[in-house]
Amino acid sequence: MSDLDRLSLHVPEPAVRPGGQPDFSNVKIAKAGSVPRPEVDVASEEIRDLAYSIIRVLNRDGEAVGPWAGLLSDDELLAGLRHMMTLRTFDARMVMAQRQGKTSFYMQHLGEEAVSCAFRRALVKGDMNFPTYRQAGLLIADGYPMVEMMNQIFSNESDPLRGRQLPIMYSSKEHGFFTISGNLATQYVQAVGWAMASAIKRDTKIAAAWIGDGSTAESDFHSALVFASTYKAPVILNIVNNQWAISTFQGIARGGSGTFAARGLGFGIPALRVDGNDYLAVYAVAKWAAERARRNLGPTLIEYVTYRVGAHSTSDDPSAYRPKTESEAWPLGDPVLRLKKHLILRGAWSEERHAQAEAEILDEVIQAQKQAEGHGTLHAGGKPSVRDIFEGVYAEMPPHIRRQRQKAGY
Amino acid sequence: MARMTMIEAVRSAMDVSMERDDNVVVFGEDVGYFGGVFRCTQGLQAKYGKTRCFDAPISESGIVGTAIGMAAYGLKPCVEIQFADYMYPAYDQITQEAARIRYRSNGDFTCPIVLRMPTGGGIFGGQTHSQSPEALFTHVCGLKVVVPSNPYDAKGLLIASIEDPDPVMFLEPKRLYNGPFDGHHDRPVIPWSKHDLGEVPEGHYTIPIGKAEVRRQGSAVTVVAYGTMVHVALAAAEETGIDAEVIDLRSLLPLDLDTIVKSVEKTGRCVVVHEATLTSGFGGEVAALVQEHCFYHLEAPVVRVAGWDTPYPHAQEWDYFPGPARLGRALVEVMEA
């Protein structure tokens, strides 16, 4: 024993801290078009490499290349671009509204717009997402009214959730968007249950689970993978790896595993890793996973490699834990600019049309905001009723809650 | 009518519900082919098929989490947590998810699930097979909490729970599965077949959640009890000769306050008894409500009889369990106060 050193604890650290030079040389980026596209009935052990690579379609020149390309028409891509631009503009206005005191809190998607916007296109009406707080693109891309989102954010008299929920914790069954909880990872295993129910009822609908890199450390993530694997549930298990869980870099949750996608392999779940800033790649991979689910082939795990350009929330200041210029060094670029470049190259878009679209979108968002503010904001104008505190805890109000409501004067 | 144990009554409730509604599914650890460690689901897989009644991985958060997802889809899952002591990994799913989905989504999504779980001691189960965690559920707004004390109620309440639009925690006192146990562990077991409440209709019926039942009329003191303690209270009343009125709560949340108040106004005295630990137990809630609503009728302080504030021991089980002797002493004390 004498030849052994005493033990020491390993605590992982990110490559760079504030004041340092941003460095992503450790992020291995596969060449666009280089990762093969397997048949959807492939066994997970035959595609282990895909959990360690990055599926990419758009190359540096803006061309769509390789076996995952060629799935979307000009019109579909133009719609996708518009969804991402709308989400970005919506976010910018709502961050400003939070600074103006019109709401208590906001979470933006800057840099991650492609993930939820492109994914939504792979689902059909009736499918169900179990989202986290950074997938509002699922709503925007499905045509959920921005005014409704803002009514919720402002907790005003028209708030569909009657002031009960934190801003951005939307719920829309009609748009396949399960009520957001605010605590983490619980929705992941619920999505698996929803998918199991669809299979129990011999339905055709599928579910999509969403989680961030940090929350994959929660036990509910692992429960979800066990249940999905055991019952071959028709579910797409999405992990959005945006590198940062508030101030904690992704290495703390990932540990010794090479990638988050690799977590699926031990469960026998086909696992893909994809460029999350590439609208075409996100769509292609989501479509592949959706087809597997719909053909009763079971779950697919997808890791979207992206970067959280903004703060975690309006309560966060990332300059305290990462270099300010880190987002500029992120090697996978900006999802909006990359799709814009591709569409221009295709001859379907131009700088002029882009500038015009930006102005139109800003106008749409401002109009929606005016309408929503007409129903009130957090501290001004129309509010939900105090009565709403007591309603809806149960289908039928029990006597003890009725007594408390009366005590409150309602 | 048929003679049923509480196990058979619970099974019959699931059978009747599965027969009537294709959306009722049953799953949990060992509940499929084998029929559950207490045999409550025996025969259900053979009758309704593997996709309506099946085994789950040993993952309570997974069992409850998937049940919540199924309920969001439109099913009515009735799942088994093998012992109430095993529910803690699912507590996040129960308290922050199941209990609040209706509220936080303003009814856009709901969570009609039932979690059945054997509770309480008396079987030498030690600290991890004897707990009574009901107060951890009654503290959570959005849940309903039911504890039956006999086969007739167990079946009617379980059917009502499965048909309820909100999540129900259904705690089955495991020491009552085979007979009306009154705490006299050294006497021969009395089977349910010799008890009136072992007479159970074979078809569909419900007992409303939120309604207590007076098991013994009395004028001297009100004993508020539920589950196993109902039978202990009846024994204590007989053995002390004190004319106690014994209330079987059946539902803790919502609580039938009217029945308690009416009784205490009549008797002027109140003892609350439960097997769970004393501090911050459900007895504290009942005592507070009684003093709020019946203060000017009280002739003595409200007394709580409960499990000690220690883990449930193994070898000293009968010194821990609040049996008729301990409850009897409390009745004498409250009469002399």
C-alpha cells in the first residue's frame, strides 16, 4: 500500500473563466455532411459513433450538404427563419419589458432559437411536448398567439393561467405544450408516461421530452430512460446542451461521460448528437426520431449542441462566471444568420428582404405587446382576481378552501 | 354480497373500475404477473392483459411520473407503491407535479391518478415497512388523502378515488388487510369473514371522499381515529368502560369537520389517535380545529395519542404501536381532567 498516494477529489472546471481567452478547441466539430444517416430501424449499438459526433447539414459557406440534407422546401425554410426571427424579437422586447418592471422575470433563447423552432416542424397536431423554460419556439412555430404569451408574462387580467404561474411557464394542450413546472426534470419522465399511454390506447400520437444539460443529473432523467427503454415508448428524448446550467459548466453534470448523448447507449436507446444551431440538421434529426417513434420502433435520445448566448434569466449575470466574449468564439455560429445565409445562397432570400422581415416582425411584436399591455402588466392595469388564488386547486372547491376564500374577503 | 378481506375488496374495486372504464390502468412493482406482494392485483393482468396491468421498474419517481403523463393523456392510472415507506423518491412528482397540474395550468391539464400504498406497522416490518406518512400528504394542497378501516369502505372509497378528477393518496393499513386488528397482537387473528364490514357488494358502488363515519355512538368523549386506530379505539372504549364516540375519518383531506364538531359539542372531550409520529402529525391539525371550533364546549384539553417521535423500531414494535392500553390511559386521563 505504501506505493499509493493518498486519495484526492476531482472537481471539474471549465477551460476558461472571466478574464481568460475563450477557448472551444475541446469541442470536436464534425464536418458538415460527414455523419451518415442510418435507417430508422437501426439498432442502437450499430450507431454508437453518432452519440459522439455532431450531425451537421449547413457548412461554413451556407450550403446544405450530406445525407441529412434536402428535406425542406424554400417556403418551409423561410417560415422557419421567420419563426426564429420572431422568437428573437419577442425575447428582446420581453427582456426590455422586464427591465421596465412590466413583469418580474423572463428567460430568453438567444442563440438557441433553431432547437425548438425546427423541432416543432417534425411533430404533427396531437403530439405532445413536455418542455422546459427555454422552448417557446414550440409555441411560436405552431402559431400560438404572441398576445396570449404576453398576457401570461404580464400576469394581467387576460392571463390564461390567472396569475398563478411564474412568467413564461406557459401551458397549451391545444398546441401540444404541457404546462411548465419550474422545478427540473420532472417533465422528462412524464413525457414517457404520455407516450406509453398513446401506445396503450393504440393511438398514433407521439411525445417529446425536453431537458437541459444540467438537469440530466436529476434522477427523473434516469427514470425516464429506464421506462422509455423498457416499454419502447414512442417518445423523443431531447437534451439541449447549451453549455451552461446557470453558472455551472456542462462538465459538472456530464462527468466522465464523453457526451450527454452517450447516456442513451447504456439503455439501448439510439442516441444522436446534432448541431443545435443548424435549423436543417435539427429538423432532419427530429424527423428521423419522430419516424422511429411513429413506426413503434421506440425512443430516440437527441443531444442538441448549442450555446446559451444570453443570461440564464433576467436574474442572472453571466459575466461573473464566464468570459464576456465567449459567445462570439462559439464555433457553431448563430442559427438565424446561418439559415439566412443558406436561403440567400439558394436564391430564396436577400439582405433587403431580411431587413424588411425584421421590420415587419418588430411591428407585429410591438402590436401584440400593445394589445397585451391593454389588459395590464404585473403592477399596473388589469389583474387576475384574488378569487383566482382559491379556484382550481381541485375540480370542486372543498370546504376548508372555501372558508379561507371567505376569510380573504372573496 | 360476498365476504371479502380488505385485499379482496381493494382488488374488486380495481376489477370493477377496469371493467367499466378502458382508461383505467394498473401498474407498479410486482403487480403484473405475480399480482403484488400483498396480492391486491392478483388476476388483473390475466383478465385485462399486459397493457392494462403490468410490472414497473423499481423507480417510484418513474412510476408516479409516468402515471402523471398518462393522466395528462387521458388515462386514469391506479398505481401501487409497494410500501408507503417507498414513496419518498416520488415525493417531488407527488407534491410539485400531481398536486399542482390542474392549478398551474388553470385546468388545461389535470391529474386523475390514484396512488395506493400499504401503510402502518404491526407486521414486524421495521423502520422501512411500517411508516404512516399521511401528514406528508395532508400538508400538500391539491391532493386528497384517504385511509379506509374495513373492506366495505376500502372498495367504495377506492372506486370513488379512481373516478375522482384529482390525485388521491390511498393509504391501506396493511395490518387490516386480513382482519379488524384492534391492537391485541397476542390474541388470535379475527378474520374479516366474522365482521359486518367484511360484507362487500360484488358490483359497483362508491363511498364519497370527505365523509366520516361514526363507528360507536357515545356521550363521554370523542375519539377521532382512522385506519387501524378505529379498531383500537373501539377496543379501548369497551375495555375502559368509557362511553366514547368513535369517529372513523376515512378521508383526511378533505376532512369532515362537521362530524367532528358535532360530536365534540356533544361530548365536550376529544382524543385524537394515530399510528404516525406525534410531532406535526395529523392529530395536531385535528386538535387545532377542535379548539378553534369547539373551544367553549371543551371540558378538558384535547389529547393526542400517537406513535413515538422515533423511527419505527423492529423488536420493540408493540411498545411503539399505540394500542388499546395506551389509548385507554388517555381516555381515563381526559375524563379525569
